[in-house]
Amino acid sequence: MAKFDIKTYLKDKRELVDSYLESYFATPSLPSVLHEAMRYSLFAGGKRIRPILALASYEACGRDPNDIIPQAAALELIHTYSLIHDDLPAMDNDDLRRGKPTNHKVFGEAMAILAGDALLTEAFSMMTNTNPPSPPSVASRTDFTKGGNTEVRASFTKGRDNNMEPFAKGEMGGLSGENSPPPTPPPSRGRDRVGGASDMKIKPSALMRVIRDIAISAGACGMVGGQAQDILSENTKPDIDTLHFIHLHKTAALITASVRMGPILADSDEDTLKALTSYGKNTGLAFQIIDDILDVEGNTKELGKSSGSDKKKKKMTYPSLFRIEGSRQKAHDLISEAINILRIFSSKADPLREIARYLIKRRS
Ligand code: IPE
Ligand code: IPE
Ligand code: MG
Ligand code: MG
Ligand code: MG
């Protein structure tokens, strides 16, 4: 069998996610500057590592990643919102992101805040984009509210939910300028790109569990809590407990939820979920340690964001407590542990194994 090539895997999966996002955000919404601001950061580049982790962990559970593209892609909306807000003057005050001026530099602070808000909320709309083509069948609606084992047919091929249409079309009165061009209908090409995913079935109960998992990991008890502690800890003496709290929450929480999406949507057993949760936590913590190291050692051009930003803001980082060598060792240990946890999985988990190895070597 041909050797697994992580570069090709990452590229293929990134393209899969990007083409779904492209078709989802092809239809302009009003005001157009908000739509532009959302698209600006979303399509500025980015590794798409969180959606890819979700797809890879679903694959590790023996399922076809094409089944869960909307749910995986939604993770990128949450992540992109967090980057836009993270760069704001009141937060890290950075000027460069994904190789381009930061969102607030182009659209102003108010629009950047709102673009972030919109991406976060849109993520949950995207994740639940499982209505059959309109009109939704009574059966599927009833099945969903019962929350039992009945399956909802996923319509991954559509752009935004039908319920968005009155807003998009400006039919709610006064939302559309008189001379606005009519919005372009959702392209049908998305249908082909996601490769027959409209036939896929996801258990409503599994989707509900994923949504709750992601909401918790992105909120005050997860990413936002970590971001708050990150800000509170600027200019303070580093200590391991606070550092660990910051990194586990601001970064590892969403990465762990991304990995957990796979086994939850695949309806895997609790042991599988437990193992993949540990993999996610270890890689998530390692991910932020590498990010800290790259902030010291990386170059702005390769990173697409300004190196030295942490030192300028006197952030509490791994290098600030353990220096570069100690931080690198810690990241290596976490990645080795993550790969070790996968020993109970077949070769179907090779993408997860190789992603972990890639994360330690990454230069951006
Ligand atoms: C950067 O995340 C912010 C952190 C949580 C460390 P990524 O390194 O995944 O950024 P993109 O998405 O590739 O730009
Ligand atoms: C941010 O951490 C984590 C987020 C939740 C966005 P950083 O502040 O270190 O991320 P970068 O280095 O700006 O990408
Ligand atoms: Mg930050
Ligand atoms: Mg930052
Ligand atoms: Mg950083």
C-alpha cells in the first residue's frame, strides 16, 4: 500500500472544507460590508486544522469524512471569530493575520467585533444545516424534536438554511436597499463538491451532543475563559498552574471538541470517545506551546502574523516559564503521548497520528 502522505491529506481536506465554506458564503447578505468582513478573515488562508481534526477523527471511527463537512467547517467559523477578536486593540492589538492586515485594520473595530459575533452565531446555524431540501418534511421535524434514534437526512448541499432566506432577500422590510442587486441564488456546485453527502444520516441526539460540547468548549468555561485569563495574566509573574489553565482553555478546549466531534457523530462507544478526548487535549496543549515557540523563533512572513507579539504584550507563555528548550520538550512529550493513546486504533487513525507529528514540525 502507498505510504500515507500527510501533506496531500491536509491539502485535500483543506480544499474540501474551503469549497463548502465558499458555497455557503457565496450568497451576499446585507449589510454587504459585514458579509465582506466575515469573508475577509475566513478566506485569508489558515490551516483549517480544527475541521481537519474533526474529519480525521470521524475517519478513525470508520466513517466517511464527507458525511460531516458542515459540522467540521463550522469549527473554522468559531476559530476565525476568535482570531478576529484576539487581534483587536483591546486584546492582543495585532496588525497582521493570515498574511493580511487584521480585520479591524481594514473594516474598523466595530465591524470587526460584529464580523466575529456573526461568524460565531453562524457556526451554529451551519452545524444544524441538516434540513432536507425545502419544504422540510413533517417527519424529519417531528423526529428531531423527539430526540430519539430516528435519523435526520442531512442536506449538506445547500447553502444557508432556508430560514435565512427572508433576511438574505431583504423581504423583512427595509433590510434591502431599493437599488440593491438581487442576491445570487445559492450555487448548485456545492452539491457536487461535497460528493453525495446529502444522502448521509446523522442521529439528532449525536448532533445535539456535539453542539453542546462545542458551545461549552468555546464559551466561558473554555476558550473565552482562557482568553480572559490570558489578558488578566499579562505583566504578571508566570506560574505553571495559571499557564496551564490559559493554554488548556484558550486553545486546547476547541481543539479537543473538534477531535471529539468525530466519535460523537459516528456514535462510537465511550472508550473510543475517551481515548480521542485525551488525544485532543494533548495535541491541543502542544499546539499552543508550539504557537508560543513560533512567536519567539518564527518569522513574520512564514507565520503570516507578527512574531514577537507575546513579548511585547508580556504574555504568560511556555517559553516565558520554561525557555525554548523546556517548551519544545514539553510539546514533544505531549505529542508522543497523543500518538501512544492511538495505539488501540487501526490504520484508519493514521491521519490523526500524522497530524500530531506535523503539528510539532509546523512552521506556521
Ligand atoms: C492560531 O491558530 C491561534 C491559536 C489558537 C494558537 P492557528 O495556528 O490554527 O491559525 P490559522 O487558522 O492557521 O490561521
Ligand atoms: C489565541 O492565542 C488563542 C485564541 C483563542 C485565538 P494567541 O494570542 O497566542 O494566538 P495568536 O498567536 O495571536 O494567533
Ligand atoms: Mg491572544
Ligand atoms: Mg494573539
Ligand atoms: Mg500566539
